[in-house]
Amino acid sequence: MPLVVFNQKGGVGKSTITCNLAAISAHQGLRTLVIDLDPQGNSSAYLQGSAPPADVPGVAHFFDQTLGFSLRPEPATAFVARTPFERLDLMAASPRLDELQVKLESRHKIYKLREALQQLAAHYDRIYIDTPPALNFYTRSALMGARGCLIPFDCDDFSRQALYTLLANVQEIRADHNPALQVKGIVVNQFQARARLPQQLVQELIDEGLPVLQPYLPSSVKVRESHQRALPMVHLDPRHALTQAFVALHDGVLAAEVAQK
């Protein structure tokens, strides 16, 4: 099932959550793909250690192809590259995504990613999609093609206010374009268990009936080392509390999906 990690607010941990859940999927034996739609390419750097060379196929190359006409277009798998991690592949981002966006919108290519996801589903057990911090062409493409959405939440009042707008936008896309789309839950990130405000904000979300997932991801400086070394937590420190929280979150989301089938 393609799973989109999305929040219109930046700095909430989308790339960290995307890559760590994907790394756990692959570590558990599932064929896993990350699609990085954010021109900043944080997920791509996290999984590769550096920005991919311009000639390595990725998301920009895929969208380039949709703008042309070919009797024999390349399959979606042609734009996927391996990562250093077994069973974990990547469709890397590129800064060129910014310049491509206007062309893609003007040519009405909004459903091309959905077609690609349908092809890729035959090759992967899990597909995670990292998105830009905006409801733009790429994010809409992902939400129109996916069946699930995870929403990172970083425990401040600005995030809470943005959350309501985000949920309304996802619901609109579901109603107009993708009835199969479901919000799988809100992922509480950078949670400080001893601080009063995070506890209060999360409890208010729960009291409002919003789908807040357990466990909450604790705040940790270890994740900075994970970024710097380009090693998701399950490979950097499997016994760390944050790693265990990621594993429990991953297993809970996966179990819920299995139960719904």
C-alpha cells in the first residue's frame, strides 16, 4: 500500500519518519521503496549519503518522460535506484522538480504518479512517499495515488492550527479524487514526556477524536547523528528508545492495514 507522509508545515520530521519506517520495513524482510517528491531531497540524502548525480534516474526523470510522447515509455521501475540497505530502493528527488512543476500542471499530468504507483505495487510490499511542505502538484499527485496518509505532528500550537487545515484538504482530495485515501493517523514527533505543553496538546487531539497513533516518537539528539551518518535508526542503534518507538509505530500501522484487508 502506498503511504504518504505529509504535513503542510515544514520541520515536523516528514523525511525522518518516512526513511525510518521504510528502513524498518526493509529490515523486516519487505521489499520497500521510498519516493522522494520534495525538491530539497532530504530523504534521498538520508538514504544515499549525498545528493544523487544528475544522470541517475529519479523522480524528475520520471516526470520528464510524462511531458513527452513515446510509443514505448520506460516503466516506472526504470527510475528507481538501489540504496546501501538491502531490500530498500529509492526514487530520488532533484532540485529540478521545482522547474518542472509549472509544466506538469499546465499539461494536466496530475494522475501520472498514480499510474506509476499501480505499476510499482507489483514490485514492492511497501511504498513510502515523502512530500514537500506544501499542498502543491507533487503532494496532490501523491494523495491522489496513495491509499494511506500519515501526518507528523511536532507538539506546538502552530502545528495544531495547521493540522485542521491539513485534514480538511486531505478530506477534499478523498471526496473529489481518491475515495480509497485514508488518514492512517497522526504521528506525534519530538515528544517530551516531562513537558506539560506537549502532553496537553496531544491529549486535546485525542479528546477531539483525532486518530493519534501510539507510541509517540521521543525527542532525541541521536537522530541528528542518524542524519549525519546517513543511517536510519534501526541500522545506527537498534536498541535505542527512539528506534524501538519507530519499530512499534511501524508494526502498529502495518497490523492495522492487515486487519482492514
